[in-house]
Amino acid sequence: MLMTLIEDFKAIKANDPAAKNWVETLLCHTPYHAIVIHRIAHFLNDLRIPVIPRFISVLGRFWAGVEIHPGAKIGRKFFIDHGTGVVIGETAEIGEGCVLFHGVTLGGTGHHSGKRHPTLGNNVLIGTSATLLGPIKVGNNVLIGAETVIINRDVPNDCTVVGAPGVIVKRDGKKVNEKLPPAHYTVDEEASPQKQSTPPGD
């Protein structure tokens, strides 16, 4: 976990020109504090320790305005810019080298159990106040613009998505105008056998 936190810290310097020196960054970069808190909470959650992981995650919410469920799986080199209003649900999965700006929501649809939050590939950047809902899959090397809304739609590799609802405007380096494909996922056994299409929830 220590090496992962070091890589998260290095990601700040790589992504934030306002990070002047390591002392200031370590003391004042509250989104990084939220990531540290999550790493600890997730570690304890994996040990199946009750209550404490969730309580620790609440500290990140109050301290940095970032809400990450301790069950969420987050890869190395994770960076949150500004942070306020970021929400990451319990079954969300985030690959390596991902960047989230403030106000981003990785949320669920409906109230079924099992997988219900987005899965991000590697090197995904999500702009301010974008909303991704449902057990969707976002590929590698993807840029999602500010205030984009994606609900139960998958996102292919190497593309840029903008709008509400989101559409692909760039793919493999070429300008396009394509609809996102429907999400291809299987609701877990403990969930309803029907694909959920209920209003967004936790």
C-alpha cells in the first residue's frame, strides 16, 4: 500500500502545475488526503472488518468533500483534481493512471445487489461534473468531457466522449459523431435476473 500511495503522490506532480513543492502538496492537497484515507479504508474492508472502514471513509468525505466507498477498487497513480463533490460507489473499479475532476459521480442505477457501478480502464480522464451511472465499462485512454452524462452505455478504447447524453466525438485520433454502444453486462446472481432500468440510486 505504501508504494501505491507514493505513486499516487507522484501523480499529483505529473497532473497539477499548482503543486509547487512536496511539503505544500503533502500538507495541503486535500484530494490526496482523501485517496490516502480510501486506501486505508479499502485495506481494512478487504479484511472484512465491520463498521471501521465505512467510518474511516466518512473522514474523507468531511475533510476533502470526496466520498469513496471503501469497497471501491482503485488502481495506482490515481489523481483527483480539486475533489469537492466526487462520489465513487461501492462496486466501482478504476484502472491505473486515471484522473477525476471535481463533481464526478461514478454511481449506480436501481437498488439491486452485485455489480452496479462503472468500471474504468487505464488512463481515463473524466472532466468536471461528469456523471457515469450503471455497471458500464469504460475502455483505456478515454477522455470524458465536463458535464457529460453516460447511463448504461459502454465506452470503447481510445476515444473522447462529450455531451448529455454522451456521444463519441473523437476515436483513434479522428473526429467522429457516434452514439455509445449499449452496456454489455450481466447482472450478478444475487441481483434481479432482469437488467435494471430504474432511476439512478446508490
